[in-house]
Amino acid sequence: MTTIEAPRTPAARTSRGKNWEKWGWIYMRFSGLLLVILIFGHLLINLVLGDGVKQIDFAFVAGKYATPFWQVWDLLMLWLALIHGGNGMRTLVNDYAYNRIVNRVLKWAILAAVVVLLVLGTLVIFTFDPCPAGAAASDLPSFCPAR
């Protein structure tokens, strides 16, 4: 009795023999697990503890971003989620975009979107200043020293 095997797609290997599909698969598992921990911690701190959603305002965010712990926490969430999502979209494009040109255009568009969002998000996290110098006193929040 002969068995018929389904055709397999070749794994993405470089000239040195690294299997990028395998590493992408492993990344998705570890980043997904870490994202669950980070996201539920984020929700617990922001929504469950304290006054709940009522406590979230500009001052709450400014207070969080004044400490390196929350900057790193949010940076990890941002980077892991964007790369995780971009890798998932890349997998969908590989599965459903059969035309080689369309496949490449879509993957480059995904890469561009991920890179732009990573750069912008990282800049916001590390350059956020609730009390900018030179701003009118009427435009500053009440906790800024200029008032």
C-alpha cells in the first residue's frame, strides 16, 4: 500500500542553513506567552487596582512614564506585540498571496508599517514630557511646577 504525502512548502533557509520559519514559529510562542503576562499585568494595574478606569487621565499616564519601570514595561509590550503581529501577517501573506509580486509587496508593506510604528511608539515612550518648557501656564496640567 502506498501512501500519498501532501506537498510541503520549502522552509525559508539562508545559504548558511538557518531555518527562519522555525525561529519565527518559536518567537510566536514565546512572545505570545510573555505578551499575555504583560497585558494582564497592564490591565490589572490600570483597570482593576485603585479607582479603575476613572483614575486614567493625563496625570496618571504622566506619572507612569516618569518611571523607567513603566517605560520598559510599555516598550516591551509595544515591541513584542508589533513584531508578533507583523510575523503573523507575514505568515498569512505567505499562505494566501500566491502571486510572487503581490506577496513581496505585501510583506514589504507589513515591514514598513511595523518599523514606522516601532519608531514612533518608542519615541513617544521615551520623549513624553507632560510639562514642556516654554509652554503657556494655562496649557500645562495642574501638577507641573510652572503653575
